[in-house]
Amino acid sequence: MANYGSYVANTCGNHAAGEASGSHSRHSPVPDSQASQHAPMEMTIEDFVSQPGRELIPRLDPYGAPNTTWFCDSHNGITKSLLRMMYGILKTPYAKFSVMPSSEQEMWFKQFAQDFTWHPDITNNVRKEFKKAAARQYSKMLNEWKQKWKKGKVPKGLSDDLFQGLIQYWGEVNTVSLSSKYSQNRRSDRGGLGMATHNNGPVSAYTRQRQLTIRDGVVPDHITLMEDMHTNKKTKQIQDGRAKLVVESSRRRQEEIISSQQSSEGSESTVELGREKLNKIFYEETEKNKGRIFGFGNLSQQSPLSQSTGYSFAPTQEFQQALQEKDARIAALEKEMEEQNAENKRRDEENKKRDEDLVAFMSEMRARHSAF
């Protein structure tokens, strides 16, 4: 039996033939009708998303404009779109998404543009976030398929060739070693803090932040957000040891700062710290790993950090330019409407004057006729 490397090389060589044959699993649990429709190859993505008639397609916006979504949101269809690609256009058992040839990654991105749209100026940003989301979903699905294989089951929706290639990959010595290492990391007690415990369900930190903002009318600070996400709804206690440590240390810092300000002012009046100050405390008390902040996942990626002001938005130059162009178009339309309204008003006044003159003329004629 050939090893995994040889298998992938042979599969890549036959990829075009497999694509042309249109072979796919007859048991796919995810509809693949959309996965077979690719954006025209001769058209750039920027041109494609600019085409008319895409108003009803879900729109992506990193800054949360009304009626838009983004990769950090939950339940917005992005995961389903990626699943359709996993079951519909994946032909080669790559170990991970990042080793997939760039041409195939771009094909996935073009398929994604069938399901979502965005302003063409942020295409590079969308492509970057898409690859991150695709990599996460790819690894997640491979792990789910592997768990079924270990139980003697065959995942529905996979072609025999793809499944056999994955089995060879899972059986490689290096793969088994890495899998064991990752499993041990997941079961780690994290230096006495216990295994990681989640209480927020399948809802991202970004989505929960927006939910709390709608509920309370204000954007929650990040201490409050972590406390909410990790508190067990029944016991009202924070179960995750590390999350509890972060919240408690942040609250202590908050109380120390408030007490210090009250002492310096010689007053026991209530002192409230603003959201930016609380976010700064949270940032300083939270463990960072490769730029990611514990407990918030991709929220920290969507809201760039600033140690001086806490979390803040930093719109790109392309996005600002797009907003300026949009404002200019709106201003032009408003001016056109004002001119049209002025013209309509002038015509109405002319018609009114004409009607009044006609009424006066008819009255005069009737008076002359009566005189005779």
C-alpha cells in the first residue's frame, strides 16, 4: 500500500479528471447544488461581487453595518457554506487547509462569493478571514470524520477515494503522535486550574457582545462579557478556573483603582470607571498567546487592541474611502432631490396662479353676461 504522501500526489494528478467527471458522494448530508456553481473564472472576485442583482445575498461587513454579518458572528450561514464545500468540492485528503494548493483555495473562495457578498474594496480582508474560517472548519470536520472512523463507522457524504486517503493520513506515525499531543493538551489541568469548561454554547464572544448590547443598550466591558460567558446559568458560578481567575483579578484591580480615587478626592462618593478603562484592566490581567486573548477567541482579532485605550476600531483606508464615496453619492442625490422639489414647487405655484386667473376670468364673464 502506498503511503499518504504518494496517495495525495496521485490524487492531485487526477484531480482535474475527477472534477470533470462530476463524481461526488451520493450520500451527502449537505446540499451541493450551490457547491457546483462557481464564479466565472474570467471575472475577478471584485467584479463578481459588484454585479447587480446581489441585494438579497447575505452581506459581509467587518464594522457591523445594519443588515450585515461577519466571520465572528454565529448562526449566519458561513459554516453551512463551508460544509457544502467540504462535501461538494473536496477531492484530495489534504492534512489541513493551509497545504491545499492556492488555486484550490481560490476556487473555494469563489464558491464562497456565491453565498455571500461584500463591498469590493474589502475583498482582501474578506479573503484573509475566509481562509482562517475555512482552516478552522476543515480541521474540525477532519476530526469529526476521524472519530467516526475510530468507532468503525463511515462518515456519510464522503467518496471512497477521499475516505481511504484520510485513513492513510490518520495512520501515519507523525499524525498519530500529533493527535496524541493535542489530546493531552485538551485534557491538561492548566497548572492546577482544571480542564477548560465552556458555558456559552455555540455562540461566539462577538455575537454574545452584540446580544448584551441590544439587551442592555450599552456595549459591555470585557470583564462583564467574560463573566457572562463563563457563568453557569444554573449555579451562577464561573466554572472555568482560568476565566474565574481573570475575572476576580480584574475586579480586584477595579476596586483598588476606585478606592484610590476616593481616597485622593477625600470622598466616599460613587466612582465609576469607563468601559475603555475596564477593558485596559482586563487586557493587563489576561493571558495572551500569540496575540490572542484567553476567553474571547476571535473577538480580539475583530477588535484591534490598544493598551492605552482598550479595544478600539481602526477602519482601513479602503473602507474609509468607500464611506466617503458613499457619502458623496448620497449628497449628490439629496441635492438632486432638493432641485426637483424646488422645480415641482415652482410648477405648482404656476398652476395655482393659472387656475386663479381662470376662475377670475370666468367670474368676470358671468358678471358681464348677467348684465345683458
